[in-house]
Amino acid sequence: MIPATFDYVRPASLDDAVRALSDAGEDAKVLAGGQSLMPLLRMRLAIPDALIDLDRVGGLREIRDDGDAIVIGAMATHHQVIRDPLVREHVPLIAETTETVADPAVRHRGTFGGSLAHADPAGDLPAVALALDAVFLVRSVRGEREIPASEFFVDWMTSAMEADELLVGVRVPKLGAGWGVHYEKFHRTAQAWAIVGVACAVRRDGDRIEDARVALTNMGPAPVRAGAVEVAVKGGAASEDAFRTAAAQAAAGTEPPTDLHGSSEYRTHLATVLTARALAAAAG
């Protein structure tokens, strides 16, 4: 199909971009990498009045050290994130998970911030941001504000950003020494959306687990933190039996959908199995 008619704006600065977004009103869309938006436009599932193209806005592709955290610019491509030494050293879960996103062509064009702002519950990166306690940095003509990942994902393809707000970066706390990470997902074919995914970070002290963070992909209208699993493994043994026992609670409080890829019950089963695998892999 051919997209509906819209106004096209290509600002040269961040100030111009937020001003253009404010002027365009609620029916504007922001174009970053376009890997999620362009198909929606072609199928007329999105019919914006205006399209704000961020390609010429400087500074949004930077990945920088921010003390006890790193900040990833919203326009950094997936390929850039995967290869960045700061990401690989301090938040390797992001690098590992991003390597599973789509295919090389999409990863060279798609953006880190665009994938997160899209807020698709089947996307891999939202669950990772939730597990790592990331903070979203947004800007509008009214100024800047920060939104914790725990508050950012509201519903299916719906975030806490206002219509005139632009995601400019994501601050991710450094994990530090002693953490192991893993992203485990199940999909029908290579490069397909995850039927279920599990983002996991574990801090181990000998044969005990000091801390754990677990978040689930595609187990509801938004990514969800598996709090019951985290509580069950903290202070416990670093063993596969302990992980399987804890993983039995993975689906607690979730709302797994039923669709042509699998039933709610099937996703519940997958969440249990994949969580046990992710915990074991992260714990080494």
C-alpha cells in the first residue's frame, strides 16, 4: 500500500526537533531508523499528520560514560550499540540482546531509542531496559524529564511519553563486577519476534546468588519484571534445581496473550522453561 499524505519536517537541531513536534500536534510521528514505523505507514496502520525526521539532529547517536552509568543516545543504531566498548564492558546484556534483534540490515538502520519508544511488548530491548533499571531521558519545549523504565512502558505500544516529548537518550546503570547476564528467547524462525523472551542478570558469590534481575518479553501488554523469581533466587544456591524451582513462579502476575503463534498457556510454559535456562546461563 501507499502511505497517506503527511507533512515532512527534517530539523537540523534538537531544539528545532522538539519545536516541530510541539507544533505538529498529537498526530505527529517521529522517524528515527524507521524499521518499525515505515511498515506501519505503508499498511496505513499509522496515519500521521506530520513526520519529524531526526536523521540530521546532531548528538543523538553518542554513547558516553556518565559515572556510575552509561548514556546511550536515542539515535544510536543497533549495530553501533553492539560494537561499542562501553556497552560491552558495563552493560553487556544490552549488547548480547541487541545481537538477536532482527537481521544485520535492520540492525544497521534501526535505532536503540526507536525500538524502545515503539514499546512493542514483543520487542527484545524493553524487557532488558526494565531488568537493568534504565532511565529514559525525554525532552519537549517545556524542558527535560526522566522516566524510570518501570514507569515508561504503559500498555501495548504505549509509553509514558507525552505527544510532544522526544526520547533523546537512555541512562543505564553499570552492573559492575560479579554480574553475569543472559537473554534467552524462543521464536519460530530466525529474525522473528520473540514468542517469549527472558532478560536476566545475576550477581553470584561463590555458590550463592547475591542478587538477580529478571524481566519478561511478550508476557503481557508491556514488559514485566519477574519479581517473584528474583526474590526466590536471592540468597539461595546457584544450582539448576534452585533455578527451576524459582522459575516456576515466572508467570506470576503476567497476562500472556493468545495469538496465532501460541496460547496463553503455552507462553506460561515457555516463560518457566526459559527463565530457568536464563538464570543458569547468567550464573555461569
